Amino acid sequence: MSRCDPDEHWNVEGKKSGKRKLKENRARLVELQRVLYAESKRSLLVILQAMDAGGKDGTIRHVFGSVNPQGCRVTSFKAPTSEELDHDFLWRVHKVTPKKGEIGIFNRSHYEDVLIVRVHGMVPKSVWQERYDHINAFERLLAANDTIILKFFLHISEEEQKERFQERLDRPEKNWKANPKDFEERKYWQDYMAAYQEAIERCSQKWAPWFIIPANRKWFRNVAISEIVLETLEKLELSFPEPEYDLTRFRLE
């Protein structure tokens, strides 16, 4: 993570060019989702993690906002309920993974159980340390059952987060997003960076890779993620299924 500059925009020339590319990518994503849904052999799970104000909601809106909602489900993970706490930490996650033909998007995820849980000492170190292996095994199970997994860490700088928080205070239409708990969490920035670093190192596998996305520039974040999603879907060589009936037998009058 230390080698990734949150301001980076790689080979994209600028904001105007990036927005044009995103428009093209969104149109292609609509086409591919249609075939993924019709084929119904595989599913796609997109996991979004970031510090507060990192852009998870914006990514979902700008990258996936055009897809057919019948074949796309977004799940936001908040603090676990009492019922969820009575089960293992993956129980609430497994039941909302995408079915075949579906795109599932996690706004936060099971990784919170090696992030906030670690930073705030909610369980002993011996417990959260074991969870890396549990997560790898869980994601391996999903992959073995034809779920394609893409995990994105939206990497913003501490200064960028401060500016976004300030915007939530200054702009009335964004006041509803302002949360004192988020401001308090800034004190633990370095602890979270260490937690993310270890989670990414230990849980980036060929069947469930992590991508660190420079996210200070929102337009670049959207382009980068859309490119990776498209490249992944294109490699699947999706195709519409053959009709169940001999259509030559039908004559409409």
C-alpha cells in the first residue's frame, strides 16, 4: 500500500477522457451483465472496502448504476445484530453471496472482522488472526462454486478524507452523511492502514485477488474499477444459452 499513490491516475489522460471512457465501460457492462444473467452459470462478487468517505457508495452508483437491478444486489454491512453475533462471523455473509447469473456488491464485508475488530480490540488477537485462514477458505469455496471474486480497496489519503468530511459539514445536501463516529475513527488511521496491509497481503489469492485502487480522484477510481470488472467478465467468454425449444416449430399469426 505504501507504494500506491492515492493521487495516481496511470494511463488515463484526464477527467474528461476518464468520464468518456467510463461511459463506454458502463454501456459494455450492461451488455455483459445481460449475458451473465441469461447464461446463469456463474456469478460475480465485487467487494468494496475503504476508509470512511473513501467512495464506496459513489463507486456503486457510477460504475454499476446502469445495470439491470434484477441481476444485481448490493449488500451493506453494518455492525452485526444480536442474532448475527450468535453465529460465526461468516454466517451473515454467506447467505447474501450472489446466486448464479447475479452480480453481488458488498459495501464493506467480512473483512471488517479483521479490520475494525482488530483496531478496537473487540476480540483477542488469537481470534482475529485465525480469521484470515477462515476468509481464504470461504472465498475458495465460493470460487469453486463458480463465483468470480474481485476485491477493491479504495485508497484515499488522510488529507483527502479530511476534505471530504469537511464537505459533509459545509454542504447542506451532504449534512446527513456527517457522523461524529467517523470523525473519531480518524485517530486510528495508522492502525487501520496496518490492518488493511495485513488483510490484503494474507487474503489476496489467485481465486480472489485484491486490487488497491488510487481513489483521491473519483473519476479515475471509477474508470479503474470498471476496466477490471470488464476485463474479468470478457475473459469468461459469456454466451447466451441455447433455447429450450425448437423455435422453428412455432408460427405466430
